[in-house]
Amino acid sequence: MEREFFLDDLNEGVTQKLSENYTEIIGVLGENVQREGLLKTPRRVAKSMQFLLSGYRQNPEEVLNSAKFHEEYRQMVIVKDIEFYSMCEHHLLPFFGKAHVAYIPDGTITGLSKIARVVDIFARRLQLQERLTTQIKDCIQNTLNPMGVMVVIEAQHLCMQMRGVQKQHSFTTTSDFTGIFKSQKTREEFVNLIR
């Protein structure tokens, strides 16, 4: 049975090891790790990172399977504007934005909130936007076996905004699709509906 990740689920051994590493990192960067404002920072960051990367401890297929229903509906189902927060695997900086997910059932549907949960589970891992897009698509296609799936993600990347090229207003859009969405007409319908 699927369940959400809570801060109570943190592994104390992992928290301790991460805290020790963050203490060392802060010191190597030139800060006084004994300064009052930093005394609890390593532990806070250790807990935060476990939460931000909690997707590794959750199974997205279980989430979809926990709310699968037989239904003869065979039109597009869209869950749009699903906000997400992820961590760029290259710089360990956040990227965030919105995911738009559509599928056309072939006798099986899932609870709408489960689509958003699948997005969160994959987002809460060290990621690339391109891989995130494909993982969401593949999970829904493989678990529900619909006539087709399409995923569009629009995101801002702090690795481009805070460092590097420092382009604060840039967005990255990725898409991936299967099945009936290979038809340009079906893709266009989806794009028009999420605008």
C-alpha cells in the first residue's frame, strides 16, 4: 500500500552522517561552524535533503495501482498545472515549475490525485528535466496501459539563474508522448487545452 513520506520517516543514522558531512562542508567553505546561527544548520539541512529526495523511498507504480478503476471512458484526461520542485543532479540546485499530464484510458483510470503524486515522487529525486518528463510518461503508460500518454513540463532552473549564465527569466519546456499522442491532431488538442 502506498503512503506519503513524512519527516517522522527520517533515518536517524542517515541524518547523523549527513549532519557530519554538512558540518565539514560549511567549515571548508570558510564559515565558523560553532557560530550560534550555524550550530543546528547541518542537522536541518540533513533533514531537508532527506525530504527533498524522498522520491527514492516511494514507488510511483504502487501509487497508481492503489487507485485503479475499470471505466469505459476513452477521452482525454488532463491534470494540468501540477507544481513540482526538484533538484538538478549536476549542481544540487532546485528547478521547479509545472507539469501537465494527459492520458487516454483504454478501460482503466486512476484517481486524479495519483497523477500529481507520481509527478512528485519522480521530482523528489536528483533529476534532469528531460528524464523527469520521460519517467512520468513511462510510469503512467506501463501501469495503466492507456491508449496514449503525454507529459509537458515547464520549469525554471536555479543552476541557470543563480550561477552560470545567470538568465533569470528563462524557462525550459520538455515534452514526451506515447500511443495516440503520436498523432499531431491529438497533441494539438492537448496543447490547446493546457493553454
